[in-house]
Amino acid sequence: MKFRSNIKENNVTDEKIFINRRRILKGLGLFTASSVASGIAISRAQSWFEQQPKMPSNLHAPTSLKFFNSTIYSPNLELTPENKVTGYNNFYEFGWDKADPARLSQNFKSDPWKVEIDGEINQAMTLDLDDIFNKFDLEERIYRFRCVEAWSMVIPWIGFPLSALLKMVDPTNNAKYVAFQTLYDPEQFPNQGKKFSGNFSFPYIEGLRIDEAMHPLTFVAVGLYGNKLLPQNGAPIRLVVPWKYGFKSIKSIVNIRLTENEPPTTWNISAPNEYGFYANVNPNVSHPRWSQASERIIGSEGLFGAKRQDTLLFNGYPEVAELYKNMNLHKYY
Ligand code: MTE
């Protein structure tokens, strides 16, 4: 039987934003029981927010990329509008609100950049930006993207299969997993300098089993919608694993390590009963606090809210099912 929650799916995000707002108000000294009761705190805070200068949506000029169109991965799906892909983000290093990454990443420097690849490999390698953009044939792939918060997008990514990179470094026989790490730089990422309750910490880390990492669908993105990635989407280089919940698709990667043992991952450390290592999109395995049976389509918002659609097993990529053929997907969520 499915777990029923009193939090509605489409309230998940809103609730997080609400909690965050409350934290901000508290920080400003505007959130007290009596002042809230009188409504004063809310209106003062609102006017404080309104007085803040409106930031231009993005100071990073679009830089176009040369790429070929994938013949296999170009499904006839309606794309999510570009301004939603670059304006509704999860990148907690910048902040908890969906608008924070675009707003707070305007001075983010992704040049120069280095990605170190090490661990269980025969050819240790460090990629710089020139390598990242020129060593691989860049292709555009249109993928469904499904967040664990039960919203979804369709994004035209530009990049290359992770397998192309892994073959170059020649994994040893001991390489069973691939671990990824995001840049740690509290001067650029305002949230990295802060302490959080529970076990949530930075740098953000993620991981895949080696056969997942080598699967042809597993993609390293360096661009979207024809241009280089903007900071809010994980510039200059990020992972995209379209059959898994979005939190596996780690952004702004600086280290890729091949390991013998399953690597720890940020959300699993933070809430192991809610976020597993596998995180395969699955309508039949609920999050403990909400159902995953359907999803909100970002960009379809109208007068009566956003449209919803049924969630597909493996996010509509049945070709990965063989990776999990002997696994209990309820246990390995
Ligand atoms: N990578 C890092 N380093 N930090 C993050 O907070 N958020 C993850 C993932 N990668 C995250 C991250 C989550 S929860 C999602 S849903 C996707 O990035 C969102 O990607 P997008 O903002 O490009 O849509």
C-alpha cells in the first residue's frame, strides 16, 4: 500500500520556500509570534523584499556551442521554456529558493576550471576548459528531467556520454563505482559557508555504479538550449542521468573518482530513509512524505495551476531496466 501523506505533492516546494522565508524573516528580526499575529512582520518583510533592487535575470552572456543533433535521443516532446530551465533551479550551494541560483550566481566564475579524474584508473587525467569543450564531439540530446520533488521538465542538453570520458581514463578491474564532487568555494557559493542542522553538508557529492555510469544514456552536459551552461545549471560541467531523480545529476563538477566501494552521497547522508543511492524514477515507490505517481509539468502553469502527468518507470527510459533486473526497487530506492 502506498504511504499517504498530509503534504500534497505540489506543496512540497512551496513548503520549503515558506520555511526558508521564515528563516529569512527571523534573521531580520521580523518574525515574532505577536508581530505575525498582527500581520506587521509580514508586511514589513514584504516591503523590504520589494525595495531590493531587481537583479537582471542573468549577467552571463549566452555563448553558443557547436554540436550535432542526436538521431537517437531527439524525442518529439514539448520542451520546457528556456527561462524556466534557467530560472527555476535547485542548486543549494547558492540558496534554498528556486530563484536563488539565477539571482546569486551572477558573479560565479567557471573559468578557469579543472576536473580531476583519479582513483581506480590507469590514466589519471585533469581536464581544463579547453579539453572539456574540444576533446569530445558535442551532441544535443533531449531528455526528460524529473526531480524527486515531483516536478518535471524536458531539456535539450549539449554534451557527451560519460562513457567516452571513462574509456579515456582506462578504469582498472577494481573500479565498481564512480564518485563525483562539486566545487567547494564558500566565496562563490554563499550557502557553503553556513552550518546546517542534521547531516547536510558541502561539498555536494554523488555517485553511480560503474555500469550505470557507462550506460549510453548517462550524459555529461556542458550546455543547454544551444549555449554553454549558465552557473545556475551547473557550469561549466555537470552530470545528467535522465532515468534518476534530478539530485543525482550533480552540478559544477571538479572531481570524478573511480572507486571499489559505493561512495557516500549528499542526500543519502542527510536523510537516508528518504533518499537512496539509486534514486531511480519510479511511480510505484513513494517518497516517505509524498507520492511519486504523478508529476507537475514545469512551464504548463495556467490559471488553475500546472498540468500534471503520470510518472513513468525509469522516467520513460525502459532500456535501463536490465541494470536492475535482480534488484528489489523498493529496497534499493
Ligand atoms: N548539484 C549540486 N552541486 N548542488 C545541488 O543543490 N541539486 C540537484 C541537482 N544537482 C544540486 C545539484 C537537484 S535536487 C536537482 S533537481 C537538479 O540539480 C536541478 O538541476 P537544474 O536546476 O539544472 O534543473
